[in-house]
Amino acid sequence: MKHVQNSIENLKFNDDVLKDVIQLKETTWLNPNLSSINSLQIGLKKDDLYRARDLWRRFQCYLKLVFPELNKTNGIIESDFIEINSMKNCLNKNNSTKINNIYLKCDHDLPIAGSIKARGGFYEVLHYAETLAIEAGILSPEDSYDKFASQEFKRFFNQYSIGVGSTGNLGISVGIIGTALGFNVTVHMSADAKEWKQELLREKGVFVHKYVGDFSKAISEGRRVTQTNPKGYFIDDENSELLFLGYSTAAFHLKEQLEEKNIVVDENNPLFLYLPCGVGGSPGGITFGIKHILGNHVHCFFAEPTHSPSTLIGLSTGEKEDICVHDLGIDNLTVADGLAVGRSSRFATDYNNHLVSGVYTIEDNQLFRLLTMLVDSEKIFVEPSATAGFSGPEKIMQSSYLKKHRIKPNDITHVVWSTGGLLIPNSEKKLLYQKG
């Protein structure tokens, strides 16, 4: 801790970005450690992406059987990719910089769980279930995975418990798929978790523990409690390779969607992605996957609330997960509950340190403004945290990034990744819209 404190004292007076962060001003940090995906020397490889995709394919028949809404996609959990010209016109009218195009990756509308966390949460639970079944000798490689819907399998999984720490959406995803398989699921939620998300989980048969503290408290207590059970399994958002891999497989479908719209990604046609960021696992996994599949001409930028800039301070100071927003006197209080985390992911940060192009922050009132703008222009409703990406094009185009990388503004395809919103009750939607 002394090392961290010394680093903070040095940076407080020497780093303009960190000064703005501490003063809760919107700021943009560009990553000096950005490197080629081909030079990445840590942990996961491209082959791991394909193995993860194979697991999704094995479970397609089960998912289609248990969740009828997946019949039309043959058991595939995916979201639309759409051009949002009306929103583009609103942004151009309100911003000093102008963009030629902007697309929305609609993970706010992902079936079943209604958020990006379905990609990671479902994947890790399915991976765990498959591992248990194989080890118990009740599943063979040649079996059809619709066996997972049988009463025999549900009784088997009922011996086991799953725990997860969450601000909301990851807990919903783990709770839905975990209880469907037969597991006993407990979600350890932070103080900022929305009441309607807690009630939704209880209706699904999930045990909910809510803590007075923030996400760090919920995840540390959840980890401790779960690990006291010999048959307990903790899904660790701060340190999970499997969550990361689940998110990364989004790259395969996005590649197909880009091709369907004749969108080329190369040196002369760069792709800019704007991804809301909590601990950094979901945007980090997506960045890892898309850079492996589409190459280095994809530029990924993370968006964080001014009151919860955990990934920005972790990367910009070099302290990574060893520094918390509270160390800088920042309160970690934001309406963007999915992004309300004080410390970045231990696992994902090592990858983000090399692959993310930059991180910017956004004030809560801007999240509401963008939410209302999106409803008015496109009739699309997302939760506040999911609007963070919309301020990205202006912030990055006003920075030195384009000049440094010799990118022409008119060549860029802008993609905002919307991360949650489908399950928000109508009464809550009305309140959020009015705040904007």
C-alpha cells in the first residue's frame, strides 16, 4: 500500500489526466502501452476463442429447449447490429465534431437476460455444468446436450451451489441460467444494486444478499462465503478467465454482421468501438476477441463514470488492480450501477493494458441526457450505463488519437456497444427518461 500511496502522490501533481479524474471532471486518457494483438504474450490465445465458440455450439440444443425465445436463432444468444442515423443527427447537432456514421451493437436487447453479462455469465455456468457432468460420468462427448434439461441432470446439479458478486446484470445472468440447470444460486449484491433487479432474481428462485458497501465488499464477501461450501463455486468477476472468454466470442457474430452490411475493416477503414466499463472484464473480453478476429484496425475505447474510473486509474498509474478509486478520494457513487466498481479486474487488466486504445469518463447527467436522446431519436431504451459509449466519438476525435495514428475522421466506422436495458420495468423507464 505504501508503494501505491507514493505513486499517487507523485502523479497527483504531475499528471493532468489524474488531476481531472480526482476533481471528477470528464477526461480522456490514451494508452501509451497499446500494442499489436500479434505481439500479445500473456495467457489466452486465439485458439481459446474457437474452443469457447465450440462450447456455445454444444449447448445450442439445450438453450433452445429451455428458452423458447431462442427458437428463432436456433439456440444462439446474440443481438442485432443496426445503423442509428437519427441518433447520429442528434449527436452531430449537439457536438462540435461531426461523424459520418454510427452503429449500435444491441446487447441491451440480448434475449433471456437482457444485457451483455449474458455472454460471460451464461458461458461460465455452462462450462462449469459441463465439467461436473463429464467428471461424474453422466455426460459423454457424443451425447446430445438436451440431456441438461432432464430431471436427472437437475437433481445432480442441485447438490451444488454457485455464488457471484454483482451490481446487478451479471447476477441476473448467472441466476437465470444457474437455476434453470438446477444449481442453488446466491447473488451477493452491492448497495447500489437496483431494487427491481433484486426482486427479479428472487422471483427466479435465486438467493440474494445485499451489502452496505460497494462492489468490492459484495464480491469479497461473496467469495468468502461461497468458498466455505465444499460444493460451492464462485464466479469471480475480478479474476475470471471464463467470463472473459464468454464475452470474447461476440467477435464471431459481429464479423458476420459487418460483412452483411458491407463494412470493411482495414487500414483505410478503421473500426472504433465504444464500450462501457466496470471492472473491465466484458469490454476487455470483447476487445480481445474482436482484435483476434478482425485485427489491429479495430480501436477500442472504454467509458467509465467520473465517480467510478477504476480502469482508467489502474491503467494510467500502472498500479492496475492494486489501486482503488477510494485511494484517490473518489466516492464510487453513480447512477450507472453496472459500472459502479472501485477496482479493476485482476485478470482482464493485464490484457486491457496492451489492447485498449484509451479510456474516457462521463458525468451521470450526461448518461441521462443521452438515454433520453436515444429514446426520442430511435425509440430505443437502454439503462443509463449503456449510454456511456455515445460520448465516445466526440471525445476521441477531439483528442490527439487520430493524428497520432494517422486516421482520417471520415474513414471511421463508429460502433457503440449498448450493454443493458431489456428487463427494466416500465415504471423505472419513465423515471429515467424524465431525468434526461
